[in-house]
Amino acid sequence: MKTNPKPTTEKLKRVEGMCICEGCPTYLRLGETDDYIVYCFPTRGKSKKIKKEAGCICPSCPVWTEMNFTKDFFCTRGTEEQQKGT
């Protein structure tokens, strides 16, 4: 059975508008624009550019709250599912 990718695309666009990654100390430490944000989104995951952690604001993000996340540092550690090993 094929899944319709439209809801995922629509949700990604919506959460991109809510995302606060660009104000995070770890993101800012990169010193340049990354290829994408919303690292927590299941189809995204950790950054290919960010290598060092400098603080995390994920728990204060509306996306983190809406998605009922418990993990953080998605930009360096991967999505919630990846961090939980599921």
C-alpha cells in the first residue's frame, strides 16, 4: 500500500514555520546557513554540517511541544525515533 506523501509535505511546511532551530546556540555556532532545519522531523534528522553541541533550545520549541518529544539535540543526535532506537 502506497502512502500519500502530501500530508507529510504539508506538515513539514507548517512545522518549518514554527521551528526555532536558527536561534539555537548549536546552530549559530555553525556560522553559516545549514541545508535545512527542523532536524526533529522524522524525514529529516541530524545535520550533515553541525558537529559540535553548544546548547539546545529544542524543549522551548513549539514543534517539540506539538510532537510530544522527549529528546533534544536533534541536529547532532538524530530524530526522536533514531535516539530511541525505534
